[in-house]
Amino acid sequence: MADFGTFCLLLALVASSWAIIASYNGWRVQSGELVLSGERAVYAAWALVLLGVLALEYCIHTDRFDLEYVASYSNRALPRMYKVAALWAGQSGSILFWLFILLSYSAIVVLLNRRKNRPLMPIVVTTLSVVSTFFLVLVNFMTRPFVRLSFTPVDGNGMNPQLQNPFMAIHPPCLYTGYVGLTIPFAFAVAALVTGQLGDTWFRTTRRFTILSWFVLGTGILLGGWWAYVELGWGGYWAWDPVENASLIPWLTATAFLHSVMIEERKKMLRVWNLSLVIMTFLLSILGTFITRSGVISSVHSFTKSEIGPVFAGFLGFCVVVAVGLLLYRLPDLKSEARLDSFVSRESTFLFNNLLLVGAAFAILWGTLFPILSEAVRGVKITVGAPFFNQVTVPIAFGLITLAGICPVIAWRRASARKLLEKIQIPFWALVGSAAALLIAGVRDPYAIVAFSLSVFVISTTVMEFYWGTRARQKVAGQAPAAAFLSLVDRNKRRYGGFTVHLGFMLIVVGVTGSMVFKQEATASLKRGQGFALGRYTMRFDAIVRQDDPNREFMGGRLAIFEGTRQVGTLTPGQNFYKAGQNPSTEVDIRSTLRDDLYLILTGFDPQEGVYTFKAYLNPLVNWIWIGGAVLIAGAWFAMLPDLRDRKRDVEARLREIEAHAA
Amino acid sequence: MPRSGTWLLPAALLCAALGGPPSRAADLTPQRQVEGRLMCYCGCADLTVRLCTCGTADGIRGEITRRLATGETPDQVVAAFVAQYGEQIRSAPSTSGFDLVAWVTPFAVLVAAGSALLFTLRRWEARGARPAPSAAGQAAARQVDAAPLTEAEREVMRRVEREIKEGL
């Protein structure tokens, strides 16, 4: 099976290389047959890589420990679910998985565009196949998943214990699907630049792919936070680790693009900027992979570092040169007579939103890479950790939140400052009222006051937009409130999906602020029967818990949790000792409510003395982060649903193509 | 917005660069302050001593407590750890010498880009020439005009209806 997998990957490399040659030459000599052959080669490469993936999964599930990859990342006792996830637990497997997602996207793009966007497709296929071929070269020659050992171990090393968590089984596929999906708008942007078809086709065609990638990447980031929260055992969800940053940076630039592309749709301006954003986002996603894989910056995620860093750097350099070269080449054709009716307009606020989003992306990238710069300049490697990122990003985040409040109420083209002030009057007083209420309630932390009251401001402006829109439908179309509301959101899914995303974002801001600013903690070393208190909770250490299964041994302590004198539950934090021999992993236990989370960790124990040390955190409002994430995802889904207008536009574009072809 | 408003964004960003967000250090005990300024060197996670739950972090916390008890200031305690373990133990760059570049650059770039954006927007605004609203937008405006509304309601609804019709 291993030889079969190797063979499939080699054939896939041939197919993908042929896709580049056939598509590019097909476009150059205008040969429909060559173009078609290139597209079929994409399907072939996809099928072959799928077989390669299945071959590796088969080897993992049948405990083929003569393979280096299987011996390194699996073992006999590993549960089935994690054997599936072992595909992305190590480097060569995760690059193979990445490649599979990229080829799946490519095959879908080819399938969906078999009758439309024909002038762009050969270069789209060429671009996608260049990226696939790069990854195929990696899995065939540099980081091969089917390498045999000179001996067959009795059992494998098993998976890193921290990765044995259900969230971890979903988090990497989500991140990869998001990262890789950003290649699609990039490929269309390159095709627009190469062919000179610089109209709105490239971004209209890829809009759904962009939103899909954006929200899947966002979901991946959230799941990563959730995983860190329940698995790493330090009571937080975001540590500004280089690899976390690497996923956030392209997400921020993609968010900027989703906003600024609306200006291009409406006013046919910012064409260079939008193409630059799409190119930048793709390059940053490759840079993210480079950071994850190269180990160039030390990171908690360095499960899989190796020597492929320089190759990634070379590929990144190649992409930068080609993309920037193309952009410069087409610059004269892209110039548009930009006009602005008024400084006070939706266009301006979107541009400031872009400034802050790209500025935040730059600041995070700068902080992530600064240790390398410092080492190069001073010869001293330094750490750039959470205090730096908090200090730098919080003012930018406040600016973004304010804009999220103003944007929805400010009109396109021209808004009078007086009318704008009238419109934000109620939200403004809600802001002042909430700040006053917080002060009266005894909150003195300026971060918390600013963040909470700005969130109230944004939530009020957004809710008012829904309200005014419903009123407008009610009065104009004579509908009942519920029908008016449904017809309103149904008629413009993108607008109201976007507003829902803003609401989700605000809930996340509330959760992050609450859990960062008002976090409380306590540590206690206890014998059975003893207790300690934190916030409104009292905890009593009742029993030692031991559990044994073929994969691991669990050692923990059971604590009764009291609110006042009433017992509200029990928690059993502990540590897992994996039989494959790795270090123990912390297993936290959490009592979760909408108000706060009681988060318990067993930090150490002395079995002889019977003393167990527990650390407890009280994390207020942390659940609102996950709820906000769910609202954000729902909003993004809604924005992606097909619109009648889009279908009409597609049909018209298709008719135009047919007419052009006939002519 | 008056033209003088153009200085607002660079000024706000400059304030952020110079002052940053209000420091919460005042809320923390010296022990917590120092714990937050040092990274745990256990190697199991990139966390500050304050957050890391491993045995190494316990040891560092004990050392901080001892040093503070002897009358050392938080700065002196941090300096002692830096002297022993190198610059990498700091959780963020210092605010002197080359490290200052780390702090200033993001805000300097934002101020420069923000100023350039303001300048560009003013230039675009000066070109003016408002294109006529689309046919769909005009139709929406007529529909709103015909409804029985107050002037304030009419203004908001005209905008909402027009934007929906134009797909934005």
C-alpha cells in the first residue's frame, strides 16, 4: 500500500505539471483541446492525491510501523478518531492533506466554471496547478509520507497528547481549508492580470470562495482558541503565539478585502488596491505555512518543524516576484479616475477600516518577525510576546469597533455630518449610559469601560439598522412586521449577513474584555477534605480519581463546587499519562455558565503525602466569545446564500459570453 | 466634517503610539507585574511566568517572591533575570535602544499611511462630480417618497431602500 501511495503521488505530480503546460499553452495558442486537457489533468491529480491520502490512512489504521510517519505519529492504542487525525499530526502528512484540500478546491473551481469564465480559466488552472505542483514536489522529494524505516518497531510513538482532543481533530482541517481557499481568489486575480480581463468578473466569481475561506479560517482560529482553552491548561485561549498570529494576519487582510471590494463593485475604483489585497492575503497564507513548518520562530505549534523552510521561502519569493510583476505590468490599464462625492461617506469609512485592518495585520506581522530582525541587527534573539501585541493591537481594535458602529448608518456617496450625528444620537446615548452604569457599578478599568461601551454603541447602531429597514419595508410594501423583516433580510443577504457578523464580533469583544480584565485566580495545595475559595465559589477536595484505559492513565482530584452553601456540581481536573511514553498532559475541568467559567487545573501532586495542588481561574463572560463566534459564522453563512440578483447577473454574463462567442 | 478634522486620525494614532492604552500595571501587585514581564523558559509553551502552570514557573515565581522580599524593585528583579538568562526571558521588547523600533514602527506606519489616506481622500473629494444614482436607486427613492412618512423617516428609509435595491 505504501508503494501504491508513493506511485499515486508521483503520477499526481506528472498530472499537475501537465495541467500547467497544457493550460498555459492552450491559452497562448488559443487551443480549446489543450485547455480541456489541462482541466482534466486537474481532476486526475485530485483523484491520485485522494488515493495517496487513502493509502496513508490505510497504513495508519493497519499499524504499518515500518513506515516512519506511522511509527512517529500513531500507535496501536490510539483511538480510531485520532488515527484519522494522525494524517495531519506530522509534517509530511499535513502537507499531503493541505495538497488534497487545494486540489479539491481546484477540481470544484474547474467543475463550476466548465461553461463560464472561459477566457480566465486556463490561467486560473495554471496558477492553481503551479501551487499544487510546488506541494507535490514537497511530498514526492522533500517530506515524503511513505518513507520506510530500516526496521519495524513493535509499536509507534503515538500522537502528541496535546493533539488528542476532539477540537484538535477539527481545528487543523478548518485552518487549512481557510488558508488554501484563499488561493482561489488569488488564482482568479492572476488570471485577470495575465489576460487583461480586469473587469469585475474575477471578484464576483470568487466572492463565495473568499467568504467561505474567510469564515472557515475564522472558525479554525476560534476552534484553536477553544482547544487552547480546554487543553493547554493555562486558563486562556490566545497567547499571541507566532503560529496563531500567522493565521490571524491573512484573515485580517481578507476582512479588509471583503469590505473594500464593495467600493469597487459600486464605484469601479480601488482596482489596484483590491488586487493587491488578494495577492497579499495569499502570500501571507503561504508565509503562515512557512512560519508553521520552518520552525524559524519558536512556537508552541512546532509539532512538525523541519528543513523545508528555505524551499518555502523560495516559493514565497517566486510568488511575490510574479504577482508584483504582473500588477506593475498592468498598472496603466488599472488606473481609474477615483472620485469621492464627500469625505463623509461610507466609502471613506471603509477605507479607514481597511487602513486599520491592514495596519493591525502589519503590526502583528512586525511583532512576529521582529525577533529575527533583532537577531540579525544586534545578534540578540528577543521575545515578542503577549504584552507587546496587547499594547499595539488594542488601540487599533478600538478604532475598528468605532468604525463598525458608524459604517452601517453612514450613507454611500455623501452623508451630511449633521444627519449622521442625528442618526447616531440614540447609540451615542446608549454608549454614555453604559459607561456611566459601569462606573456606578464600580468598574474602574479604562479598557473595560471603553470596550464595553463601544460594544453597546455598535450593537445599538446595528440593531437600529435592522429596525429601520423593517420599518421601511413595512411602510413601503405594506407588510406585517415579521414578514417585513424576513423580506428585508432575504432581499439583501450580504448586507444583513454582514451586520450579523458585526454583532458576533461585538459579542467576542465583550467576552475577550470580560475574561481578560476581570479574571481572578487562586492556587491551593490541599489534602482530602480541605477546600479553598474563588469569587462566589468554594471548592472542596473530596477524592482522588484514577482511570486506566489502553491508551493512557488518568490521575486527578474530584472537587465539590459550592455557591454559598449549595453544592452546584463537581469538577475533576487531572493529568493524563500516555502509555506511549510522552510527557503527561493537563486535563482541566470547567464549570461553564453565561456569567463566567470556573476553570480548575491540577498543577501537581504528591501521592505519598496525599497533597494535591490546584489552580483555579474565574474567567468572566468567556462563553460569549464562543457564542459570538457562532453568530459570526451564522452571519457569514447567510451572506453566502445565493441571491436572485446574483443569479440574474450570472445568466446575463453567460448570455454575453455566448453572444461574444457567436460573433 | 470640517477640513480641520484631517488632523484627528494622525493625532489619535500618535497619542496611542506615545501613551498606548492605559496601563493596567497599577492594578497589579509587584509580584504579578514581574511575572507578566518574564517568559517561562520551561519550553513546554510560550507563556509568561504568570500564566505557565509548570514546575519551572513555580520555581521562577518563588525566586521573584524572594527577591521582592529583599527590597528589590520590579525593574531590578527583571534586570537580574535578564542578566542570568538573556534578553529572551523578557516577554516583550524593552523600551530602549534598538528594541524601541519594535514599539514605534507599527504606529509610525499607521500614522504615515493614515495621513496618505486622508490626503488621497481629500484629492478624490476635490474631483467631486457626483454620478447620477442608478435607475433602481431612483425607483426606490420614488417608492419611498410615495409612502406616508415623516421627513426624518423618509430620509433613513430612502437610504436603506436605495442601498438594498443597488445591492449594497
